[in-house]
Amino acid sequence: MDKFKKFLPGIWFLDPPKDISLDGYRIDNVIQYTDFVITLYFGIVVAAIIFFVWRYNSRKHPHAVHDHGNQKKHLYVTVAMGLLVFFSIDVVIESMSFKDLKEAFWNFPKGKDVVRIEIMPQQYAWNIRYPGEDDVFGTDDDIVPPQNILHIPVNTPIVVQLTTYDVIHSLYLPNFRYKQDATPGMVTAMWFQAKETGNFEFACAELCGNSHFKMKGYLTVESKDEFDNWIASQEPEVSEDDEDDWGDEDEGVPTKWAWQWKELK
């Protein structure tokens, strides 16, 4: 895939957000292959059109010749081109995608080193919850940082479960190439792992209302010790006095929200 990475930036003149994730390269590979092969076919079509315009211009061929295109040779060419596009684009992309899903994105990590987080977006903010010392969600020692603030340790699997407080939202992590919907009445899940530390942003990728633009979150990737110290510095739960003013349409900061963690198989 390196040849696609070298070729495509020259077309779009823009670099994607820095990939700091363990499996983000898989998403990049699929996108880069798709862009490359579609650009290649588009170039062939444009070149063919230019050639036919030059080859069959009115000066060389003043009298038009009409063809219904219903001969067997036309059928064979059409079927051959359709199969070429189908196998070189659809089949390849689907094969790459399912391989990545099975090897990585559907293969949720297990073990004591996994950091579990519950996220409940609302109009127009992110509510984030970590389990406390009892490692159970929905108890008094849960850690609920200020809205829109997410901390994770580097080189550690992070499993996130989401549901929504109101309408559909979508957690989008550009630097991880990951996007997951939060759907009313459902608990969805995702996992990722950071390979380097730093400060990054995340956002809602689903139009959720007229203040959708407010849903920007701040992600800090830090060492395990720094993460543990940050968790220890947070007060369990958030009192109603700490609510932020998000405008007339905002219902404030939800309190005492949580759900029983759903074990993933």
C-alpha cells in the first residue's frame, strides 16, 4: 500500500489527520486503494472520451453512423467491463474490510490491562464515565470527569461502550480512523489503542441538532502513570452544582447515569 500513499497525497494536496492508532493503517489502506483504483478508471474513461472525440470528429466523419449496441460483441464488452470493475473494486474492498473486521475491529481485547469507558453523548456534549476501584459501573465510586474530557493511557487497549441521552450521535476519532454511532435504545461498542502520547480532538459525526458544532471533545493520551494520577485526582460522580450553561436547548449535565457493562463475545 506504500505506492498508494505516495501517489494519492499528490492528487488531493492534503494530508489526513495523524494516525496514532494500532489499527488505523487498515482504514487508510482501504481508502487509499479505493481512491487509487477509482482514479485510475476515471482517467481511462476521460482518455477514451478524448480519443473518440479526436478520432471521430465531424471533419473526418461528416456523416454520423448510428449503432443500437445490441450485437453480441457489445454484450461481451459490457459484461467484461462490468466484471472487471466488480472484481477489482467491490470484491477487493469487501475482502480487505472483512479481513480487518475479523482480525482487529471485531476482535475485542480481554484481560485486566483493558481500560473500560462508558460514553453517553447528549445535545451537545460528551458525558464520560470510568469505573471506580470496585471496577463496576453505576456505583458511587465511578469517575465522571467534566464533559468533553477524555483521558486514556498509551499502548493500552481501550474498550468503549456508548448509548445516547437523546438523539443519534456518532463518536468520531480522526486520529484513530474510527467512528461509532450512539443509538437510542442500544448499547454499541468499539475499541482502539493509541501508539503515542499527545493531545487530540474528537467530535460528533452525526448531525444531531442546530448546535451540532458544539460537540467537540478533547482527548489526552498519556503514560500509564500519568493516567492513573489523573484518575486519582478526579472526584467520583459530578454534583448538580457543576452543571455548565450550554444554552436554552441544553438540559444540563445528566447525573447518576450508567448502565450495566455488557460483556462482549
